[in-house]
Amino acid sequence: MTTPVQPAKKKLPVSAILFGILAGIIGIAAGLFLGFALGAALAAAFHVSTFEGEAGYFAAAIALLVTCIVAPGLILLTLYWCSTRGLWLFAGLIAVCLSLGLITVSGFGIWYAGQPHVLNINGPTPQLEFEVKPPVGQSVDNLADVQPELDTPRNRMPMPGYWHTDAPKDAGVRAGYVELYFRTSQRLFVLKFPGDTDRIFRLKLPANPMRSKYRAWSDWQNPDFVAKRGEQPSHPSGGNEYQIRYKMDYQEP
């Protein structure tokens, strides 16, 4: 009679990795807390100068050193408690450390994505100069009460645009500007017509349009969408429409 083959037991179960990750988080927190406390005590005992933060750097170095001892030690103890033995113990330590690194990078990425990305953080806010050309057969006077604005996922409220008071070089267009404050590739320029259909243009600009090539006028662009107040945007049906062109205007740092 043949003896049935028993399935091999997992040498490194997932539960051990999960417990190891939890132990690593606790170990990092405990190591930093104890390390800073020990570092502050040693800095006082050895009379480390506080000039230019030397005592703080000393305490931080001690905290990192203690954390590098406490966290791996606690992870190994947890894996051993989960019946992990031999080389699997060190394989588990590596797997837990890689998992903690991945969690840290993912958390930083989520945090970074949620931050407001200012386009020109060390200088004045760049401006987008634009010109609006009415359809053939219509006058620029039809734009007298039109409000331009810029809508992006970064702005809580649309950024208002402003018309220039001086006459443009081309009498058949009306010129203005709007500020580009945030770094994003999703920018919608909207011409809001009172009591009429708004024209929505998707700007063909990258997230960071600070290169010199974007300081030249773009091609004339038709609206990508039209929308009446309270209705969903739709694609324009006619070919004779308002057009815009635009260029960046900013001061070199």
C-alpha cells in the first residue's frame, strides 16, 4: 500500500510576513523614540554644542542607529515566534524590509500626489496670454460681456481671466491673460457667455510649460466642448466657432 504524499509545509507563510511588517512598524517607532531620548541624554552628558543644531544632528544619528538595531531585531523575533527557522528567517527579514520600503514609497507617492504643485515656486506666477477670435461674420463686440476663466483639478475655484484694456495688434481679436499657478497637464480654458453656450478649450500644454517653445503663439484652436448652464458638455456641431490661441508669459529666474 502506497503512503499518500503529504503536501509540504510553507517555510515562509504570508501570516509571518504580515506579523513581521507590523513588528517592523512598531520597531521603527520604538527605535526612533528611544534613540532620540538616548541621543538627547548623551548629547547633554558629553556637552555637545547646540550651535547650528549640532546636538540635534547628534541625537538624530543616535536615533537612526538605535532604529537600525531595534527594528530588525524585533522583526527577527516575530518571525521566529511564527515558527520561521534557518535561512527562511533571514529570507523573511529581507521580504519584510522590502515590504516596508514599498509601503513607505507608496505612502510618499500618495502624499506627494495630494500636494499643491506650484508651477513657479521661486518666482512670480506665470501668465498665459490668449487671444480670442470670433466666428466669421461676427464682431469682437460680441465678447464684451464674456468672462474667460481657467479650470484645473488643482484649483478649488476656477481662475478668472482678464481682458487687456489696450487694443491688440489684430483688430479682429480680443486679448487677455490668466494666471497659471499649479503644475498640471489638465487645463481647461472656458469662455463663459452670459445666458448662452459656453466654449471649453482643452489647452495643449504639458504640466510644466516653462520651456521657451511655449512662449510662442500656438495655432488657432477650436473649442473641444460646448455647454449650456446646468447641462453636460458636448462636442460642438458646427465648424464656424470661436477660436483661441495662447502663449506663456513669465519672467526668467
